[in-house]
Amino acid sequence: MSEDSLAVVDLDRCKPHRCNYECANYCPPNRAGKHCITLRRDADEPEKLAGKPEQVRISEEICLGEKCGICVHKCPFDVIKIINLPSELDENPIHRYGENFFKLYGLPAPKPGKVTGILGPNGIGKTTAVRILSGGITPNLGDHESEADFSEVKENFRGTVLQDYLENLEEGEVSVAEKPQSIDKIPNKFHGRVGDLLSGVDERGVMDELLTRLSIEDLKDQPIDTLSGGELQRVVIVAALSREADFYFLDEVTPYLDISQRVAAARLIKEFSEEGKSVIVVEHDLAILDMISDDIHIVYGEPGVYGVFTGPKSTKRGINEYMEGYLENENIRIRPESISFSERSPQEFISDKIVVSYPEMSKNYSEGGFSLDVCEGDIYRNEVLGIVGPNGIGKTTFARLFTGHLEPDDGDVDLDLKVAYKPQYIDLDGALTVMDFLRSTAEDIGTSYWESEIAEPLKLDQIKEQDLNELSGGEQQRVAIAACLSKEADIYLFDEPSAHLDVEQRVLAIRAIRRHSENKKIPALVIDHDIYLIDMIADRLQVFEGVPGEYGNADRPLSMREGMNKFLKNLDITFRRDPDTGRPRINKPGSRKDREQKKIGEYYYVP
């Protein structure tokens, strides 16, 4: 194999007890008597392997590289990647975990008084980079067999903005505060009240102010394990920003938050950085990343195999290049096609046959509790209906009324519909493999249509033999979307399909939903907080208003223009379209563009 190629084995998913070592048995060098694919033995801890089938290692010196690829195709669990690195990549790696493991190139640069955004797919090295910048990993410059030498690392970055930072890091003069990505594990580690948790980390004495800014001041006496996802997300943001540190790393601040909460969190973080703090944010909501970042590093490569950090780019240029799929300075194409906005949304929706007309209905949970009123409306055969509104306003209640999981208190509702439903919270825990689970949901799994229109865009081939309990949050989301689309239905209903997905996965998922809806002429209802996603997929919009947790009102379906204006006016937010890509961008509050749009009542689409 050439020096610019990699062989990576995902040991977490290698299942030698369920295969016949096809990778080794079919390997041409192996069959010629060479030792290319061999068994991975742990000489230091042989007891770990006693009585167990052994996983494999691949010699990159002997491997024929990507031009062969037989082992990649023969592995039933898709755990082997043979990749040729881009010819334009002429720098040395910053770190490699070990033989046949992930390799990282480049690092982002924290800057005092700035928010540095990181944009790239999951599994591309963002967390590895932050562990290096926080001192958790001493980078080995790709030589995993030798002890890492920090002096060589500093020399590698001589003359760059990272040199001083790394020198301070080596001397122990850099403190780091981190907001983790996986917040759902926090209640298992911390017990007690929210106020007790935050008081223990409030080194800057700002806890109460931050709680108020994020509208969760009433949670101080509430136990951690009773919080909703959105409440826990905001508490964890407060915990990170309350610390006294030199460098703050925030890994995905928008999951579980509605658009108003996302904007509030973004404004808080932006103001926080202007106090002189160095902040790095990883985020997949492009509207929020655009709003919050002073500059952006794009990370490209092959997830789980290698990742490359570009140098800093202006926020607008970085996001536009990422969507285009071509990095100009690096002269490299990172995606075969661009992510584009057709700007069809402002046009009037041309209605087709009505699939269902639903009446006015209401739901009251208990006396003095939450109540929802729904206006009557029609849903058409050829449409995708976007559903937007704050958390706690009744969107999921509406979905459950539609599916029949809830009965309305008022309204003669007999929709007589077969609804395929992807719920907000997904629990696919179990010993079934992905394919066994999907086969249990529908009969046409594996047909040519299913393979091309559902499995391929949702990248199911990579995980089809994995057990459900081994999947990440994003992988579970893709499987749940596929399960919903695989069912025979009169209506498809998706509650927050963007959760846990990176930008490219979101685009592929909504394209799959859109194409399947069009191909089958079956309407789809999509509840989500990602404005980009709603803008790309929806023909009309249903807006929920009210007081979260107290009462909600679901308006009739509106045109995209009317619906977005109503929704964003309630939030006091205006959007504009980027002239180069057509993507939505949040206007800075009080800016000339913001004032002009509010004056004419156009909060989203300017004629």
C-alpha cells in the first residue's frame, strides 16, 4: 500500500464469532502466502482473548490498497475501510490512535474573544481535536509506536497561532471547561437538585444570571433526573459557562431546544466570548452556527477513518463552501454534489387530492393542566407539511392525536387513517440486528426500490448487521426513519427526524422522506426545530402558538410564506437568504436588514 493510504478496522463492531474471517480468507496477499490480514493478539493481556474469536489487523505495508478492496466487500459487518488519502494532503498527521485506527490531520485554533465554529460530519475527529487542546491526549504525530514528545508537537506548529497555546498547555497553564455532546448520561452521574449541581461549578458567580437568560431559573430546586431533554441541555450549558477557564468547548448546543431557545443560547454564548473567552463550538444547526461563529474550521475526510481540519475561514465562506462540497483554498472536493435550496418555498402550494380533512379538536390533560386546541385543516396527497412551534406547546400531543394514541376531549374525530409514526424519543434497545428489526416492520424490505430509495440514502448498509443496542443516537435515528418509511400508510408522521444527525445526514434523511412521499403520493408531516430542514422539505407550514406547558393552539396549515412570517414574528427573529446559496441566515437583532424586514412584515421571505 502507498504511504498515502489507510487501512482501518472498527474493532468495536468487528464480530469474529459471527463470521468465518472472510476478510483474511479472500485477501489476495494472504492467498499468495503473505501475512497481510492476520489475527490481532494482545501479548500484554492474553486473558482478554482466552476462548474468544480474535479480531483482525491489516498490514498497511502489504495491503494492495483501495484498488483491491476485496476485504471491504467481503466483511459482513462493514468494519473495514481501505482509503486513499487526497493527493492534495501533504501534511503529517497530528495523531493516530494505533495500528488500523483513526488518523487526524490539523487542529482548530482557539482565539481569545472569539467563537470558533467546527463544521463536519460525525466521527470525523472533532472530539479527538478537543481532547488534544484540553491536554487529555498528547498527540503522537502519527507515530503510535513511539512515546509522544510534546516538543515535536510544538515544533510542528511553529509560527502559527497554535504555538503559544500549545506551549501554555504543556506548562499546565490552560484550563478547559467542556459541555459534552451526550447529555443524557449526566443524570446517571450526578444526583440531587439542579441548584446543587450548578453551585458546585459556579466559579464565576454567574449561575443565577445565566439561568434567567435561558429561562430556567425555576429549575434550581428540581432533581436532575426529572428534567426534560431541553431543560437538561440548558442546565449543562449554564454549568459549562459558569466555570472559570481559558478555553471553553461546547459540543452541540441545540439538540432538544426549540428555535427560540437555540437563539437565546447562541446570543448568550456570543456575548460570553466577547468578554475575552476562547470558545469552540461544534454544531449541526447551520443557522445557529452561522449566527454564533466568528470563523469556522471545516473538517473533512472519511468518518471513522481519517479527518482533516482546514485552516480558519470566514463564517459565510466556510458554510457556503461546505454546502457546495468544494473547498477553494484546499482545492479539494469533499462531496460529489452540493447541498442547495431551490427557493421553491415562497411559491404558492398547488394542491392535489385531499387525503384527510380533520375537524377542530382539543385535548386537556387534567384540570388546571396543559390544554391543546387544534383548528380544522386539510392535508393533500402531494405535500410535506412542516410543523413548528416552541417546546411544550402540543406538537407531539397533536401527533399522538393523529396516530390514535390519544383520544381528543372535544371533536368528532374518526380519521380512519393508517399513520406511520416516527416518535420524538427513540428506544431501539434489543438484541435484534438492524435488518431483523426492519424486516419485522414491513414485508418489502430488500426490494430494489427499498434499497435505492430508503436504505442507500439513509446509509443502512453500513450498520445493517449491527445489533440495535450497539447503535449511536444518530444511527438509531436513521433506522427509525427507515422503519417509518418502510410501512404501508396513508400518512407519514416524523417527530424531530433531525435529532442526533449531522448536516449531511439530515439532508440525506429529508431527501429520502421527500422522495418517498412524492413517489408514493403519500403526504408526510414533519415536526422539527431545524429551520434549514423545514425550508428544504416543506410545502406548507402549521404553526403552534400559546404558552409552553400551559396551553397551545394549532393553526390551520398555511403557505410557507404566511406560516414563516407568523412563526418568526412571534419569536422576534428575521431571516434572510444568502445570495450565493439561497440558504437561510439569521439577521443580527437591530441590524439594518432586521429593521427593514420587520417594517414591511417580511420576517423570512423578502419579495
